Amino acid sequence: MGVRKLLEVNGLKRYFSLGKNQLLKAIDDVSFEIYEGETFGLVGESGCGKSTTGRTVIGLYPPTQGEVLYEGKNVHKLKGKELQRFNMKMQMIFQDPYASLNPRMIVADIITESMEINGSYSRRERHERAHELLEMVGLNKEHANRFPHEFSGGQRQRIGIARALASNPQMVIADEPISALDVSVQAQVVNLMKRLQRERNLSYLFIAHDLAMVKHISDRIGVMYLGNLVELTTSDQLYKNPKHPYTQALLSAIPVPDPDVELSRERIQIEGDVPSPINPPAGCVFRTRCPLAKPVCAEQKPVWQEVASQHYVACHLYN
Amino acid sequence: MEKKKLLEVEGLRVSFQTHGGTVQAVRGVSFSLHEGETLAVVGESGCGKSVTARSIMRLIPEHIGRITEGHIRFQDKDLTALTEKQMRELRGSQISMIFQDSMTALNPTITIGEQIMEGIIRHQKVSRQEAREQAVETLKLVGIANPESRLKQYLHQFSGGMRQRIMIAIAFVCRPKILIADEPTTALDVTIQAQILDLFKRLQEQTGVSIIMITHDLGVVAKIANRVNVMYAGQVVESGAVRDIFYHPQHPYTRGLLGSMPRLDSERDIPLKSIPGTPPDLFAPPQGCAFAARCEYALEVCGRYQPETTTVCERHRVACWLQDPRAKNIWPQRDEATG
């Protein structure tokens, strides 16, 4: 793992206005860092704000409050040449391999569109690069002149990865890159992402709801709940020693593909559903479902603090 | 321990006419379901698991799809031979189905009370009052608080997990003998999924209903199933008790599926065992074993002839040429997971 800090997210908030004075708090105070060559996993259930975080980090949304620093520079204040350079350095892979590729473009043009926008490459150079990239992601150059509909979901996701790599990025944001794929194909894509990371010293922000897969691929993991980061630590620590009651419940809710383990396992049951982010509970957002909630949880928002080396939690149990 | 056979599917073949030609979605599926058990059907998209389930319910759209061969026996009746009218008597009262997406499977313009009572009124000669009481009872059973007032509400007033409970209530209100659940928890978050799976277990314990659970998630299978059918390209390639499938898998595809899932307790730096390639095109299924093209152990015979289904041990069956006595023994004896 490298030590150079690439990305720093400080107190990021992103609210969406729904009219009638209603405010949807998609992200409400999220801070984390990503170092060179590492994979940072962001997990949580639907509506927890993990995708919004990814999109705000790459600059698709402006933040309501807080800042995103990439190599020390505020991403949302970049202009002109600097913005263009940032756009080359950070790329994104999307969830839906069907919707994220233009059906009217051939694969070679899809992959090298960023080079075309850059303007300094000839068509021939671009197509040579496309061939190289296709081979890198396990397809071959005959695929370059085909259209997206001629490919399976897993192959399309490889095309999406090739496109993200075309501009030689340092960091790739992968937003649920495998959740639309079948199990055996998921493993292919994850193994590919890991190999590319080794070869090119990439950093990943890996966003997913599948905690087992996130644990497999990530060095460190942040757990989100209702717009808040509730716990952040190394992936081994998170699995072996989860601190936040939500993380504990999440881990115990995931069924393990092993019948004997399933039989003997004790589960931490949490009742009910995730509350609406439009009027999130005051104090700790998890308190309405938390089996260990105390009166103070309704009054004060828990402080984000380091409870052990490299282990951050926002929970009143550790105050 | 051997319980009575409730449902028996034999040599089922289903095909669909499309613009691109005929798709052979299910190609000779046989299995049986016993009283009080949960049978999981696993496989990847397009393997025919949902089509098999819909064939049992006779919900294959008739203008494009057809059961071309095979029998489905339920209580001395062959479901493939029943008229639509006879079938309607069975649906909901004897065999019920739960779908993945509650938002499209239920009617948004009718109160959930009406939707639950519809089945009772259709199948039993009871008054509306009595039907309402049964509906309330069933809502309680599936874990919905304040059932009396909830009956008057509409679908959009419930969360995703609650909607799934309501769908289970609708399917269960006439106390059918078989519940077929097609990916019932796939659209749900894991904490909600855990609640719903517990509900299935509880319903089975309380009423002895048999469940066919269609899923692609082996974690769900391990949690809920007694027996498992592994499907690939429209066929059952391996079937057996849940422990046979997880601890002594025989078919290379089953082994591949198990290896490609990361586990929370597994080491990080070991790459996942992926299966190369993609499933075959069912417009023109391969002549031999459908998995041969992706199988690292494929023999010459695999590409030419379909493997027969052989019995490994009691009720553990596998369709693979590697089981043939003439094939080399590939797996380290009864393998490492035995202990």
C-alpha cells in the first residue's frame, strides 16, 4: 500500500431540494481518505448515499458543504486545463453495463472517447490504443468494431473498464460494478480489476452493497447508513472486530454459503426498515433500529472518533 | 425420515418462439418435492429456473411458450393436462407463487385488503366478513403490525420489505401446500432479506408448507434449503441434500459456482475461482454437455454426447461424464471439505 494521499474528503454534505421546503439529506457529513494504490470500499444498503458520495467525489454533483481534495486541490473549484487533467486522472465504472455504453457507437470509439475529447490523438492512434486496452481487459481486437449489443453483460463491463483506463487514470470510482452480473462472471470482473490494480498501481473507490465482495477486494472499508459514515477501518478489522451496532447487524445478516455455519450462527436481528432520508432521525440516525440505543442517542449526534488504531466509529457506545 | 412426494416433475421441456427462432429454455428437467421441505433451485440468469417454476404454475404465456414434453404430477393429477379452469382452482389454493418485484406483481390501485381477500373469496365459500378475518389473521402471521388498519392501505404506503410480506400473505392466505418463491429477496437489502428468510422458515415450521425457492444466491440456499437443484442451460446438472451440494459437490459447474463467491471469512489475497466464458446460446444448444465449453475437465466425449444422470449416493444425483467409471477420478477423494 502506498503512503501518498491521493484523495481527501472532508465533512462532505450533499442535500437535494425536493421543493415544499423538503430537503433530502443524501450525504450528511462524510470524511475519508484514499491513498495511492489502495482500494477503499464503501458499503451500505440502498439509499445510504454511497453512490451520491462517488458522484460528488468525481465532480458530477457540487457539494452542499465540505470539500473534496485531489492531490491537495479542491475538485469542485478546478477550471480549464486543471479540470481536464483531473478528469483524465479520475475515471468511473458504472453499475449497469447496458445503460452505460452508447448503443450507437462502436466499441473502439466508446473506449477512446476521452482521447478524442483531449484532441491530440489521430483516429489511428486511438484505434491502436483501443486494441491494446481490449487485450488488457481480456477481450480481443476483433471486438473493436462491434456494437455494445453484441456483447454479454460481463463483456460489456470489461468494455466499461477499458474505457475508464483509456486516459491512464490514477483513481477509478467503481459504482456497483458487478451487482448486475451473474456470480461466476462477477468473479471474472473482480479478478480483472485486481490484476489491473497491481499492474498499474490504481486506486479504487469501490462502491457496493455486497459486503463479502467488498471485503474481498478492499484494503479499508467505510460503512454508510442513511447519509452518514458510521464506521471505517481495515477490511480485516471490520470483519473481525466490528464496533458499530449497524456494522454488526449487517455482517450477521449476510447469509454465508455454508449450511453448517448458517445453522450454528447467531444473528443480531434488527427490526424494521431504514427511515426516510427526507426527515432523518435526530441524534444518531441508526437509533430507531439499534438494539443498544440509549436516551443520549436521540439527543446528540455521535462524534466521529478513532477508537483504535485506524478504526473510526460514530457511536455513543464508545464515548 | 422419508416424507411423501408432493410434486413430481418429469422430463419437462419448455420452448419459446421468438423473432430469433426457438429458444429451448428448459431441456428435460426432472425432480420431486417432498412434504414440508424447502427445495432451492439455483443457477445463473437464463438457466431456466424461473421458467420451470412458471411451468408448474402453468403461467407460461401461451402465444409464445409451450410445454413441449414432460409431466408435472401433483396429487394424482398431471398439471400439464389440466384445463385452464381446473388450473385456476389449484392456483392460490394448493400452489402459490411469490415474485421478485412486489411493485409490479401487486396492483397499486386496489387496497391490499382486497388483494388478500380475493383469493379467499375465489376459493372458499365464505362471507366477506369471514374473509376479512382470515386476511387479518394472515397479515399477523407474516408480521405486519396493526393489520386491521393496514388492510385499507395501498401498496405505495408500504416499504419494500413490507410489500414482500404482503405478497407472501396473498400467496399464503388459503394455506397452500406448495409455495414457489422466485427470487423473493433479491431486490431487498440484506437486513430486510434476513427478516424475510426468517419468515419463510417460521411459516414452514408452523404449517409444514413445502417451498420451492428460486435464487442465485448460494448464501440464501445455505440458510434456508434442505435440498438443492443446480441448473445450467435449461437442465438440472446436480441435485442433492444441501450438505451434499456444499461439501461434496460433484459437477464442475457447482464447484465453480461455490468457488466464485467470496466469503466473509475467506482470505483476501486468494483470487476468486471464476468460470471462464459464458453460458451457451439456447437457440442452438450444444450437442453434448452444455457446460463442456467452459469446463476445465472436459473430455472428448463431453462435446459429443449428453451425460446421463448418475446417482452418487442416496438422492444426490449429477449429470456429468466425469462420473463415468471410464473417466479419470478428478476430485481428491471425497475431497478436503469432508472433515
